[in-house]
Amino acid sequence: MTLQSRPPIGPVVLEIDDIHTYYGNIHALQGVSMNVREHEIVTLLGSNGAGKSTTLRTISGILRPRTGSVTLRGKRIDNVAAHDIVRMGVCQSPEGRHVFPRLTVDENLDMGAFIHSDAQVADDRNRVLTLFPRLRERLKQRAGTLSGGEQQMLAIARAMMGRPTVLLLDEPSMGLSPLLTDVIFDAIKEINATGVTVVVVEQNAQLALSIADRGYVMQTGRIVLTDSAAALTQNETVRKAYLGEG
Ligand SMILES: Nc1ncnc2c1ncn2[C@@H]1O[C@H](COP(=O)(O)OP(=O)(O)OP(=O)(O)O)[C@@H](O)[C@H]1O
Ligand SMILES: [Mg+2]
């Protein structure tokens, strides 16, 4: 498939302002602020336990911030139910993939399309199967029997069935071979080129920075650094902590 040219970066679509999110007494997010512009790829980096997944879960409404706000195109969503946030165009591929193992590939895609019942669902399905031809060959296979890479494809494809304008990806390269990681990241670039804004959490900082426009670096529940992806790649702290140097 040929790569389309990317649409231009637009205004801020997603704004997170000073959110504090807890798990019981654990103060996981301690005043996180970030923004994402239309058509951007923004990456969220940080070591284990920094709060990256918690940030994505707070955006997608799985968790509620105790204070602070999440705003989508000017509308507060930090009090909106998770399934309504999906309806508003924010879809997430979760860490660890979490496909429905007993359902087939096809049925998993149906689950992703739960908010839509129009004729366009067939087109959506065709589009994600063109993006991931391996899934087309395995439509009737139970998701639990797919390889890790195929499950990651399915998790992203399922999220795409919700017709996101903002796609949240949590650790898409986790546990994958370099070859499959490339397949996944090419697909992310392709999805972005069709006009979908992407927020990607990654342990593989180099890879994430290679496709991102901008990045945020988290440490113990706080954003400690933000810059263009190009500048972060050159940043000494980032190079030492996340790019395996020093
Ligand atoms: N369900 C939970 N219950 C209690 N504490 C949690 C829960 N999930 C996460 N935490 C805690 O919140 C903090 C942030 O976790 P989070 O999963 O957001 O980190 P992360 O940056 O995604 O890490 P990783 O790179 O390991 O996925 C950690 O201290 C973690 O132990
Ligand atoms: Mg995580």
C-alpha cells in the first residue's frame, strides 16, 4: 500500500490540564498536563510505573481524575462515560492487547464497531483488513490462538472499527519481534496519514520518536520534559534514560 501524504497539523484537539488520578491511596498522576494537536503523532515516554497507561486510561474515561480536566475539541470529557468517549471519537488499544480470546478475529472486529450499525461498518472492516492483510487470512480463527503480533494488529484494528479521530495506543511494540514491530509502526503511520490523531505510549523510545511529531516524558506521575521528537532524540537526559546510552 502506498503511504498517503499527511494532512497538516491543526488546532489542539485534546487537552489534559493538571490531572491527578488515584488508585485508592496511590497518587498515580500528580498534575499531568499535555495537549495533542489534530493530525499529530504524540508519544508519551517514561519508565515502568511512570503513569503512562494511567494517563491514557484517564483520557479514555476508564479512570476518573480526582482533579483537573480532560477536554476534547473544547468539551470537557473527564466526566463522560467511557463508551460515550468512544462515540466522541477517542478509541484505545490497551496495554497487553486484551483481545477477546474465545471470539474470532471477525467477532473481535464487530466488538470494536459496537457503536456503529450503518452500512459504513463493512467499509471500515475492509479498510482495517487492507491495513492488516494477515487478519483477513484469519477471520474465522479464535483471537486467543493468534500470535502476539497478530493480536496486536487485531487490537489496533478493533480500535479502528470505532472510527476514531483520536487513537490511543498503549505499548504497541510490547513483546514483538523487530520485524513485526515494523509492520505495526508502518500501520500506525498509515493510520495517521488518513487523518487520525495518534497518542502512542512506548517503552521503545527510539522507535516512538522516529514516527512522532512531539513527545512528553513522564517520571513518577509527572511530565518532566516535552519537546519536538527531533529535539527529544538529541536530548541528553532522554538519550541516557531511554535510548540506551550513557
Ligand atoms: N490497578 C492498579 N491498582 C493500583 N495501582 C496501580 C494500578 N495500575 C497502576 N498502578 C500504579 O500506578 C502507577 C502508574 O502505573 P501505570 O500503569 O500508569 O504506569 P506505566 O507508565 O504505564 O508503566 P509500564 O511502563 O510498566 O506500563 C504505578 O505506581 C502503578 O503501580
Ligand atoms: Mg503501562
